[in-house]
Amino acid sequence: MTGRALSRVWNGTLGIEGVGSLKLSQLDRLSVLACVTGLSLLAIFFAATGLGAEQPEWLPMAIASIAGFEMFMVIDAARRRRSGGGLNG
């Protein structure tokens, strides 16, 4: 993604050609940011492993915590979809 596309995602106005604009909620934008951060950390982890560099001790924990957050977001979104989006579950 380019910087312009990322800023449009962050602002909640990502438009896909031929589809129209996509309005993202604040939680969706947080999820996108966590996903980009997690993928960046994974790239750093595999690059360090491939180059034989010493990995920081915090890196696997950061990747695991972001992955856990993303799994929670996916399960929460599925639960909300199933319940019709209500707050009472």
C-alpha cells in the first residue's frame, strides 16, 4: 500500500475502484493498523532470522500480542455479525 492509500484507510474513506468508498469504524481502523504493524514485525523477524542477526527478546512477544489482539477482533466481529450487531450479544 502506498502512503496515500494508508492515509485513506486511516481516515476511513478507502475507495476501491468500481466499488465506491468504504467507511471504516474506529475499531476497524485500529485493526488495520495492528495488522500492518504485525506484518511489519514479522518481516523484521524473518529478515533477522534469514540474515543470522541476533533477534531482540521483545520481538516474539510483540508479534504474539498483536496476533492475539487480531484473533480477538476477528472473533468479536463474527460474534457481532451473528447477533445482529446488538450490544447485548
